[in-house]
Amino acid sequence: MRYVYFATFFIAILTVSVLGFRGTLSTKPPLELIPDMDHQAKYKPQAESPFFADGRADRPLPAGVVAYGRSSTAADGVFLAADDALYQGKNASGEWLHGFPPAVKVDARFMARGQDRYTIYCAPCHGALGDGNGITKQYGMGATPSYHDVRLRQMAEGEIYNTITNGKGNMLSYADKITPEDRWAVIAYVRALQRAQNGTAADVPPSHQSELGLK
């Protein structure tokens, strides 16, 4: 039995001699039994390198290289994002854009895409008609505004785009769910909802008035 005691005492002494007492200070580097590739050959920023002729580890950018994203809109993850109207909703003067960017074509296909995205992401709160009577209102969310309020009818399209991108109040950002082009499609569909809510027979083109029994 005493051999067991001797062996235990020996192992304890060996462990303390190798690893040291817990909490004690030492100038020696710690013993790493499993380094997990913590120490690898690498160059640090602005370090020297004898491998390259100029002696620098940092390599110059290739000719013609362009940045990915930009400081103010990098969250979109859009390559370069140089079109302020399309990606920020602003005109050349930095003001909110009224209307739609030249880069998007508002047609029937564009409107259908906007309706699709609106139904998925917007209708639960804003309602199918844009009147703020979405399904969430039945669960206590009663602060959703109606798109048919004068304030929102007169709001610049660029400001609506900014709200979709960055969120506002209780509404979170949808930048990670709706692409920039689709945000404009949603806005086009919202404008259609607003127009439909206040439209009259006089707004129907003559070529389609017969379909409504107006002729």
C-alpha cells in the first residue's frame, strides 16, 4: 500500500515541478502540451520580408482594383455601391430622392416583384392594403402607421427606402432580407396601394375603361 502512496506523492511532485503552482507568476512561457497551431510563421502588417525585392511584407494593390462596398453602405454588401440614388435613396445634392432611380425600370414585372416582397415582409404589420391592419395588430402591435396618411403619401421615395434599409422606431432594418432593387420594387407597390386607395374612375386609362363598365 505504501508503494501507492509513494507513487501518488511522486506524481504530485512531478506535476507541480512541471506545471508550477496555480496562480503563481513566472517569467517563463507556459507549457503548451497541445499548441493547436497557435504559433505559425506569418507576416504582421507593415513587417519586413526578405522574400520580396522591395523588402516589404505588405504587397501593393493590383492596378485597377476597386473597393468592395463603401464606408457608409458596406452593410448592404453591394459591390462598389457607387449609385447614391439606387443604394442610398439620395440625389446628387444629398437630399432624399423623389421618384425612382434611373437604374430601375418600373413596369408590370417590377410591380409584381414589389407585391411579392411586400406580401412576405411588409403585410404582416402594414396589412395587405397598407392601412396598418396587419396580423400583428391582433397581437397587440397597434402602432403600425397607415401608408395612406398624408405624411407618408408625401414622403420622398428615398426616405422610404432609407426606412426599409435602416429601420425606424419599432421597425428593424430589412437590409439583410430585401435587396436594394427589391426595396424600390416594394416602394413602387406601396405607391400603387396609395393610388388605389384614393383613385377615381378618371384615373383609369381610356383603353381600360370598358373593362370597368365605364364606357
